Amino acid sequence: MYTQGLDQAGKAATEQRAEETPEQLAAFQARIDAEEKIEAKDWMPEAYRRTLIRQISQHAHSEIIGMQPEGNWLTRAPSLKRKAILLAKVQDEAGHGLYLYSAAETLGVSRDSMVADLLSGKAKYSSIFNYPTLTWADMGAIGWLVDGAAIMNQIPLCRCSYGPYARAMVRICKEESFHQRQGFDIMLTLCGGSDEQKAMAQDALNRFWWPSLMMFGPNDANSSHSAQSMAWKIKRFSNDELRQKFIDVTVQQADFLGLEVPDDALQFDEASGHYRFSEIDWQEFFDVIAGNGPCNKQRMDKRRKAHEDGAWVRAAARAYAKKRAAKAAA
């Protein structure tokens, strides 16, 4: 989910490699191979640093933008209990974004610059958050499918070679596991309700199934930076491996709910022990990543407005910090 940005052009990431000696690179790779954690003050190749900045910042942006589709339903949740749970979940996503921005800052990039890249359109976020949430069942589909796919990606990140990122992911994964259960519980309740409620759940599955599979990024053959990220142990599994694992688990959950996965070619292969599935519409994926999805403009307009509306808060915080620093110095 949060490695989609690794497949963008990375020329800047290799600009300083000529200055790095073969001995340095070999020693660094030896540490990676020995499962040592790389810390912020350790020497690292420039390409490694920039790859991490790109991935972690995209991850942070995704958490922040990801608040919008669910925030859309905070005032329309069907009960006070559901509203409180959803509110807590949206708050968790904000916290995840802050953890991740902090982790990225240890690599020498400022939060202001990361946010500026997002607002300008230079930086990307996960494609899944550019789809609309039309019914309450979409809150279930997002928790079950989207957060389920996120967990599949994020649990290996707890063993990422970069220490600050790996440690941030431990708490994030614990909270995401509750988000996935919350979503599945919504779907289970709807599927056990009226015919109309079950139809609503099926419709949400139909709309979010394929975008959820796209969250893992392009097929391995078309993922230009995935192999290097795995060699550095930033990633532990390839895009296709994680996608297949997600499908194998989620199809069985859909069967339990009594829902039908919207793929006529879906079939369990006894020989491999995996489900075979149709080819993903990659043109849709690349269109959404490029900014031409159903809600790209809406998401970014709202994020820019929120940033502008919060300018006075940031100014006040800076003034207060400056005042405290001056008082301490005196």
C-alpha cells in the first residue's frame, strides 16, 4: 500500500552514489544482511535515505488523507456507539500520520517540506483514498478490506531495516488490527440484517475489492524499485506475494459473510494452494495515481483548505515556542 510511490522516477535518489565508495556500500549491505537496524545517525547510502523518505512520507500522507473518506460519515453513523468507534479510528489515523512524519524527519527532511510536496501534488498518497464512500457499508469495507490490506503490508514493516520506521510501525499495526476488526464487524452486522442491508454490504465489496488489490502496487515485473527495497530489507515481501496472501485470506472471510467476491475468474487452485484471480485494471490504477481518480481533486482541495485554515494555529505555536525559548535563555 505504502510502496506505491517507489515506482516513481528516482533520479534524485542516485545523484550522490558516485561519492559513495564500494567499501562503504558493501559494509552497509553487510549490516542489512546481518539484520542490524540502521539508525538515524548511522552512515547510509543516499539512495537508501531518499527511498525511505519517499516511502515514509507517502505513508504519512496516506494516513492523513485517509481520514477524509471516514470523516465523511462521522455525523451519519447509525448509532452513538458506531460514531464513537469511528471517531476513535479517525483520531488514530491522525496519530499514525504524526508518528510517520516524525520518523521521516530523522532522515533530515522537514515536515514543512513534506507537507508542501503533498499540497503541491509532487508527493503521492495511497490510491485507495481517492474513491468515494457512498453508504455506511463503505465504513465496513474500508475497515475490512482497506485496513486489512494495510496490515498485510505493514506487519513486515515492523522488521524494516530502518529502526525509527520499524518502531513506529509496531504501535500502528496494533491499532490497525482493531480497525480491521471494526470493519469486519460492520459487514457481519449488515450481512446478518435485512436483505437491503446485505445488498448494501455486497455493493461496498463490489466497489472496494479491486481498488484494495491495487493498494499493493504494480505487479512485480513492473515494479522498478521493489527489488532494491527488498535487498535493503525496507520491504520484506514483493507486491505480488502480499497481494496473493491478502486474496487467500479475504476470499474465505467473504465466504463466511455470505458475500460474493466480484471476480468471475476467481478459483482455488489445489496445486498451488492459492486463489487464481483476474488481471487488475492497471490503467485505472495509474490514472488514479496520476491524479485522475474519482475524488483526487476533492481530497486535495479539502486538505489544502484545512492547511490554510490552520495557519493561525501554527503561527501561534511558533510564537509561543519562541517566547518560551527567550524566557529560558533569560
